[in-house]
Amino acid sequence: MTQQLLIVGHGSRVPQAVTEFNQFADAVAAQINIPTATCFLELADPDLATGLTEAAQSVGEGGEVLVLPLFLGGAAHQKNDVAAAIHWARAQFPAVNFHYGTPLSPHANLVTLTAHRVEDALIAQPDALPAEETAVLVVGRGSSDPASNAEIARTARLLWEKRPYRTVEYAFQAVAHPKVADGLQRCIALGARQIVVMPYLLFTGKVDEAIRAIADRFSREHHLPVLTTEYLNAHPLVVGVAVQRVQEMLNRTAAMTCDLCKYRHPMAGYEHQVGAEQHTHHLHGGSAHRHEHHHHHHGWARKT
């Protein structure tokens, strides 16, 4: 049986972000014995429809396409955009088996790497204050999905466990609260004399740039050292998680939890979204910013 791995990235207007994604995909491909291709939701090529089509044509009738979303959390891109696109691809290529992987987070490897990034930032600063006087602010992109946002809070808590920092807080660059500036203010209120900001992101891009700009401005305005770490990137710990997610697809053990899904349970403020249709305008995204809508009944048959 012919198989192909299709790694799906978000895409970015920042060329370095696309380069880093491709380097990550190469690192994953080097550890598995499966032909690997890549595509993007938007802002880069090939787009998602092209990626799915070419993968299906490559494996042929009876073949398998393993779709790995390179996302940290299970938000709308994971639950709707890529899932709806896979439903579309199954209709286009009924003789091809499509299997869908789960997001990278949560995973202990990512907490460990977050701790390493913070430690590296402190070591790189010659006059850095001790960890006991330092607050760490873990910053995610932010989402309209409460379960995805909760993963940032859980990562922050796990980072704090048994480590000497004065506090570990969390914030979001957009969409959700608290915002980055709010998180920085909370760190000061809790007695921090130094703050380390950890962009909980896979790659560089506009979100990373925005987080760094806010941290730098806050440092100048409050005359307080605010250090910003490197994002996660293609560190072996993260690549290892991605390889694990591929193995879960191969073993048929990949499964999203629906216990906190706003489409399954009436989460506060999102009650109207229970049972909502899956849809995406990213199926024909790519650098040309083409848009289409594809509506499907919400369900997690796509997790196979």
C-alpha cells in the first residue's frame, strides 16, 4: 500500500517563517520512511486543495494520505479548516484513505523546551537577575476556541511546577484575554523585577514580531528588564512530537478529545456553536488569497 505524509502549515507573509516550516518538515521526513509533501492554509503555496489533490494522486487507489496539521492547539484551523478540507478530499478521491493527525500540544516535550528557552534567555543576559526575582510570561497567539486557549494556561502552570520563578503567567497576542501588556502588568503586580517573555509559537512571523515589539516597548516604558526568548522552532524535542503524531496515525491511535470541544458541549459564551457545521475558506488559500466555502456537518469522523 502506497502512503504519503502531507504536513499542513498555516503559511506566512514572512519568508523566514515559510523557510522554517520547510526545515521542520525536512526534519520530520528524515525520521520516517514515508514520502513527505507540504502545503499551507494561506499566504504561501502550494495551497491545501493542491496539497491534498497531489497527495491523493500520488498514492493512487487504495493508498493512504496521512495529514499532519502543524499546529500547537486544536482551534478552528484544526477542527474546521483542515477537517473540512479532508472531507472535501474524501469526496473527490473516494478510493483514497485519508487519516488525520492531532495537534502537537499538549506534550511534556513542549513544556521542557519552553523551560530551556527561558533558561537560555537568562544565560544570554550577563546581568540577568536570579530566577526567584523573575516572572515568565508564556504568550500564545490566541483563539476563539476556549479549549485551545486553555492549553496555554496549562503550559504556563506546568512550566511553573517545581521551578524557582517568582511566577509564570500567560497571555495572548490577539483574540483572547489577557493580552500581552495585561500579562506584563500582572507580572509586575506580583513582584517581578525581571520578566522573560516566551512566544509559544512554532515559527517566526507577524505574531512573533508583534509580541517582541510589545515586550520591548513595555520594558522601555517601565524601566524594567524584559527578555524575550526564541520561539519553539525545529528543535529536536518538537520534531519528536511531530514524529510521534505521525506514528499515531500509522497505529490508528490518533484521536482528538471532544470533552472540552465547544462544538460538542455548551461552553460559556459559545453555546450557539454546539453542532455547528464545519466550514473553511482556506481550502483554496495559498499566496493568491483565493477563498471558497465548504459546509459539512460537525463531527469527528475526521480524526481517523
